[in-house]
Amino acid sequence: MPTDSRLGAGYGGSTSELDQLIANLRGGPGNDPHVAEQVIGVARAWQRPVRIQVTGRAGAGKTTMLQALALMSAQETAPVDAPGQPDPVLDADLLVYVLASALQPGDREALSRLPRERTLVVLNKADAVGSRWADAVVAVDQCAYDMGVPALPVVAELAVRTRSGTPTDVDLATLRRHAGNADPSFTLTGELFTSGDYGPDVAERAAVLERWGLFGVATALSALRHDPDLGPQQMRQILHAVSGIDPVHALLHRRYEQAGAQRGGEFLDELARVAARSGGAGAGRARDLIEDYLAGDEALWLGLLSGLACPQVVHLAAGYPSPYPADADDAVIRAQRWRAVVSSDMPAAARRAALRVHNGYVRLFERMSSAGL
Ligand SMILES: Nc1nc2c(ncn2[C@@H]2O[C@H](COP(=O)(O)OP(=O)(O)OP(=O)(O)O)[C@@H](O)[C@H]2O)c(=O)[nH]1
Ligand SMILES: [Mg+2]
């Protein structure tokens, strides 16, 4: 039984049950090459990488966000709500909608048309919202509430800087010299920060500003006020944490896994359709072969993962350290719980997902108890 939740991602050349099915459809007794081709097509659609689009209005920070995320399968779209231009087609598996500091009417309009379970909002340029980080958090919470999608604050520009560099000892020495400056207007603008009024090291301050940006400089100065001995790596970690990019990465990663798992469920549905179409008078064994596959360990595991990823029941599995049960006892307890969901009054899609999870845990229980695990 595979334990890897990304089962299928590496399919191709491995001896999975799906490979076996395709081989049997192609060449075994009662073979049906035509059905084999259909199954291969369905498998390819399933294994295509999860696509991510980074979108938002002109100048929101899409390119910067893309650089900060450094994800291979992410693409920037044309700007949303651009005068005289059609809106981009937003059809990726996951959508990252970048807001520049605040929700504009055009953003509301665009967001209201996007599928909620596939969309997340990042409020970029959080450094330009109000006067404190708490102001950005309030703005983000309001946006999440209004639009019904998760939203996170981020300073993508700073995340790009900490991704590609670490403050040097020279940077820190320059900043340390000014950490005691109590003038609140010192880091209000770049011009003030590099003003000759604050000492002769204008060129050094300009260099630090160029490397870390105004928000990075202001953050580093307040960190040094608390601990003047902070070293380059510690400072990099502080700036990185403050950029807010890690929670975006974590949420995106969870959504990515979820989208992959849901695709697994669609793959099983498609296979069931191919099987249904390949029956009838004069048909070969294709239908039986596919049905055997669908009743096998691999398909049941895929079904379990897709059921757990179903948006209507995903919260019920929030306590699981892993989709894979610890042992046979754990498997049977999980199977019973999901059985209760199947017979509950939840919507049909939720009950169907629960049935897949239930069936998967029943199979795992059988395997784990018979193997004496
Ligand atoms: N203050 C601040 N500025 C940022 C941040 N992220 C990006 N910017 C700036 O915003 C401007 C636009 O950023 P881009 O990443 O080019 O925005 P975009 O959405 O790709 O723009 P278009 O492709 O032209 O629509 C640039 O000047 C960035 O330096 C941020 O977190 N804070
Ligand atoms: Mg751009």
C-alpha cells in the first residue's frame, strides 16, 4: 500500500496498478487497445502538473510575488480590471490574487467571479498600509470576511530581497550606528533616511536602503534597538519572517496538495465512465479490468485522499497527523467515523467524499490487520 500522498505524481515507468491495467488493456487476454488509449488519456490529464496563476490589477506586485514565491508552475496573468483590455482568463487549478494594499472596487468585482475553493488573496505592499503591521492585519481580515476567501498580508518586495541575499556586516554596522536615532521621521521616506542631517555616512545609508528597501531598513533598525548584537543570518531571518511570505507558501502548499488529491478523484470518476462505456455486447474484458483496478488498493487510496480533500469535509480531517492511519486500530476508528458522515444529513457531495474515505480506511484496516502491522 503506498504511503505517499503524492502517489501518481511519479507515475510513469513505475509498476503501479495503473501501469498493469494499461498493459493488460493493451496486450493481455481480451485486450482492447482502444480503451487502453482512453485510459492513458485520462491518466495524462490527472498527472498534468497543478497550474497556478498569479493575478491582480496593474502594478499590484504580481511579478514581485512570483519572484518571492519562486514556484515553477506559476504564471503571471495580464492585469485584471485594466481600462480598454479584456480581463485575463483565470482557469488555473489555483489562483493567487494580489491586492496592492487595499481592496478596490475592480478587485471585488473580479474576486466575486472566482471559485472560492481555488483562490487565495495576498494583500501585498502591507508595508504601505496604515502605520503599523496591525493595520495590514485588520485590512486582510476584512477582505477575507468580505470576499469569503483566505487572505494574508505580505511584503513581496522584502521577501524577494531575503530570498536572494543576506545583510552584510557592513550593512549591519551602518544600521547599528543609527539604531539609537529616536527621531520618528528618520525612516519615513528614503530621502529622510539618506539625509546629510543624520551624519556623514550618506553613501552607506543609500547602499543599505538600495539593498533592503525602506521597510527592511525600518524593521532592521527596530530589531537592532532591541538587540544590537544581531548577526547577518539572524537579521535575514527576522526580515524574512516579517515579509509574511512563509504563511503564503504554507497555505499554497496545502492547496496544491488538495488540488492534486481532488484531481485523483476526478481521475477515478473518468475511469468509471470509460468502464461504463466499454461494456455491452461484443465488448472485451476492458470493463472488468477497469473495475478491478477501481476496487484495488491504489484506486482506493486515491479515492481516500480525494475524499479528504473535498472542501465540504476537509475540516473533519483537520486532526489527522497524516492521511495514513497509525495502525489497524486507528484505521478502523477512522472508518467508523466516516461511516457516520456517510449516513448523516450532510450534502450529497460531502457524503460521497466520506464514502470514499470510509472505503479507503476499511481497505487499509484489512491490509494492516492481515499483515499484523
Ligand atoms: N512598498 C512595496 N512595494 C512593492 C512591493 N511589492 C512590489 N512593490 C512595487 O510595486 C511595483 C509594481 O510591482 P510589480 O511586481 O511589477 O507589479 P505587477 O503587478 O507585476 O505590475 P504589472 O505587471 O505592470 O501589472 C514595483 O515598483 C515594485 O517594486 C511591496 O511589498 N511593498
Ligand atoms: Mg508584472
